[in-house]
Amino acid sequence: MSIRRPIETNRIPATIEVAPKHALESTDLPGLFPAGTPTYLTDVGVDPLHTFVGAARRLRDLGYEPVAHIPARRIESRAALDTRIRALAEDAGVTDVLVIGGGLTREAGPFSSTMEVLETGLLDRYGIRRIGIAGHPEGSPDFSLATAEAALRLKQAFGERTGAAMRIVTQFGFDADSVLGWVRALAASGVDMPVHLGVAGPAKITTLLRYAALCGVGNSVSFLKRQAFALTTIATTHSPEAVVGPIETHWRADAETRLAGIHIFPFGGLKKSAEWLYERGSWDINTSLYPSASASVGGALRA
């Protein structure tokens, strides 16, 4: 996936995600991100298709690059998948998606895996050639590491066979050494798709603990609790730099790495995450869409 390189080329680039309701209604969103920023639209099974498509359209109109989630196990039928992809592509200009499992068990529909969605050929039919798939640096209680690696190999082969630009986007984590070990092991196994590592944006540790528990990243819960006990108060705001610093060092130092960027989960709010990304140089404030919005964010950073 093409990502605008930051002005400071030693700063790792970043994507971000937003809920459909926020994408539609947030008054902070215009100009908050740099032009062309890949902005992922989350799908947790509560938004109807017209809301999802409207959110993608607004992101496109604001000058961002909407990346729509497609949850395989929550799609009711092949016809519903066709309708969803067609609406995203034709009504909202979506050319990039993240295909995810969408839950531990298949619901009423025919798709039990992301691979089954890919093999329908519907993404290609509607001109969607950039495809993200999920990565699990902490593993999963629902499948083994060997099963996960085999699935990634199948998806890599799909990209090679069809010409789709495949990439891996991971769940968030807080132990940089662990996730970098996973990136290196992946490369050693022959899986060479670009990797975008999930990172939680600035937020209180209590907030992060709640999301980590909900998302099933058990190692991250333990890691955060150890951090919290080392702090004067568990309500202290977590800085992502402790995670991003080592990741960025690896990204700069290893010319062969498949690590392509970080993907931000803005649990503490979009503005906090955006300000942090501008401040650290992963985003260039000069490429925000509207001068007034840029000045507002910049002023907040300089205050």
C-alpha cells in the first residue's frame, strides 16, 4: 500500500482507523490527517451498509484514502458480499480493503475464512487490488502458529497468482521486542508481504486495559498490568513511544525488513493520536488538507 512518506525520512509512516459513526459525524475530522492518509473504517457488526458506505464516501471527500473492513464470517451470502463490495467501490471510490475473519465463529453466511472471500474474485471484479489481511503477533487461542503461518502463505500465493497487492496489518500490542521477533520469524519462514504493526495511540492505561481485554490480546493485558504497577497511578496516560521507538529503530536499520509502517488504534481519541503523529514526524503537518485545521493542530502542538 502506498503511504505518503514523512518529511523526516527517519520517521516510520502511519495509518489510522476510525469508526463509521465518527467518520460521518466528527467535526474534528476535516484536515486532521494529512491528505491521502489511508484511513481504515472499522466494522464491529453494528453499522448498516449505507452507514458504512457513507462513512467511506466522506473520508474520500475529505481527501483521505478509505480502507474498508470486510468481515468474512459476518457476510450473510455471496450476493451480500457482492452488494457490499460494489457499493464501496462504485459509491465511495474504495480501492483498498482489509479482509478480516470478523469473529471466532461463522454466523449465518457461507464464508468461514478470509481466504474464501478472496477466492470469490469479487474484489478484483470491482477494481479493488490492494488488500490487507490480519496478522497475530501474539498468536491466538483459536489456532496454532503453524496454522496462522500456513494461512498467510496461502494469501501470499493468492497475491502472486492474481497480482493483488497484499499486506499484513496486525492487532495492537505493547511489547516491541515480541512483535519485532514475530516480524523477523515471518520473514525467515518465507512470508514476505509488507507488514503494518498495530499500535495503540495515546490513552490512559485503564482504557487500554479494557480494549486489550475485549480484543483478546492476553499478552498485552499482562504487559500493560506490569507497566501499570510500575507507575504511580494506573490512570497515567500511556505513551506509544515506548513501543514505536524500537520498531522505528528496526525499520531504519534493516534495509531488508518487510516492516512497512505502523497502524494506529486511536483508543484515546483521534485528535490525541493525530497530534502525537505530527509531533513525532510520522505525519507531515504541511500536508494537512486545510490550512486552518493545520494551524489549529500545529498551535496545539507548539503550546
